[in-house]
Amino acid sequence: MPLYEYEHMEGWAKVRRHVADEITLLCDQHHREKTSGLLPLEAVRVANASPFNLQEGASKPYTLHFSGEEALVTVGGNRFSCADQGYGTVMVPLSVDGIPLIGLVVADGHLLLNVVVFNEFNEPVLHIKNNQLYYSTSPWDIQLVGTKLTIREWRSKILIELQFSPPNEIHVLRGRLLCNGVEVLIRPTHVLVTNNSSLISGCSAINCHGGLIIGHHSRPMSGFFGMESVPRYLGDRSAALEFEREHARNG
């Protein structure tokens, strides 16, 4: 399962120590079974030596509990909302080159969230497909505390931070969304496309099919902010970050 807990294999109550080689990750079910004695220590040691998710390359899916006839997504303080208008209402708050990085389907009381997060090598590291959450084993750390999911590329370096607020709200709090040489930095109050220093703040879209539409789309998509010609790079972004700092200083 993509939701896990830390387990002292030798039993914290017995050893009273934190040793990395004696700590493993278990889903809540197996954690309860280990604590109650239903799951033998030897079985946990064997699994720890050859973790299932590492062998598979991705976690098993976990179902998120979203529903309703209206949906709200915030991305860096920008709001995207839609209501079921029949025949499967679709909203795409953020799309790059025809790839919906964040998308929603609202139909007949069902709210289906779709998210894909890529790393710097254009490899998907997190997927939410119609409310089914799973992720690859390549990120440095993945943490779920309450309803907040955080994926880190390295120590203190957040790739994405999501806040799930069932039944019908999803908040992208901070991080960066990468795709095909495009970088979208997400801050609590704004979004910055570093490729062309576009800063987007305080926008609201209601019942729009698209939101921030970047790059060429073979099927035309309407949105409140379109950028078809965006330079691509995998390099220096200092100029864009300086532009962002200037914007913050000037209020």
C-alpha cells in the first residue's frame, strides 16, 4: 500500500533504540498484525530484505474518497471549480503538451481526480488515476501526515505537496510540476512558469474546461491562461527566480 508506517522490527518496547537496520516500513494492516503477534518477525525480516514495492517498481493503488457534484482545486492560490453539467464534466486545471498534469471528471455524484507528477528525467513518480493513488519507488521520501501528501526529491527538497480535503476539494500547496522541459513552480500564493517568467496569482476559473494550458495541444483546449510557445530547457532558472523575488518585493 502507498500508505505506510515505521516499524521497529525488534520491538521498541523491548530494545528502546532507533537503529536504521532494525526499522522497516509496513502498511497499517501489516503493522497491526506485527504488533499483535499475527505476523511473525521472521516474515517481516524476509520482506525487509526484498521489499515488494521495490521489486515491482511502484506501490499498490490506494483509493481516495472523493465524491459530489461540485469540485474545487487550488494550485498555488489559484482556484478552479466546476459543477456537474451532465455527460461527464471534465476540468483540466493544468496541462502541458496535451498531458493533463491535474484533471477532474465530475459525473453522477462521482468525483474522479487525476494527477501525474514527473521528475527531472521526465519519468512519472506519482499517479492518481480516477482516485487510485500509487507512486514509483524512485523518490527520496514520501510522507502522508493526516491528509497532506508530501513527495521529496531529496532532504528538504519538496517535489510536490498535496492536501486532500474530501469529499470534493484538492489543494496543490507547493512544489514543482515538470513535463517535457517545462517547469511550473507552485508557491502558497502563486504559480511561476520559470521557462518564460510568467507569474500567475489570484486567478479563478469556474466551469472552464481548461486552466493553465502550456504548449501545443493536438486537440484545441480552451483555458483562462494559454501559453503555446514556451521555451524548453533543463538548466538555469535564476532569472525567473529573480523576477519572482522582485515581484514579491514590489507587492
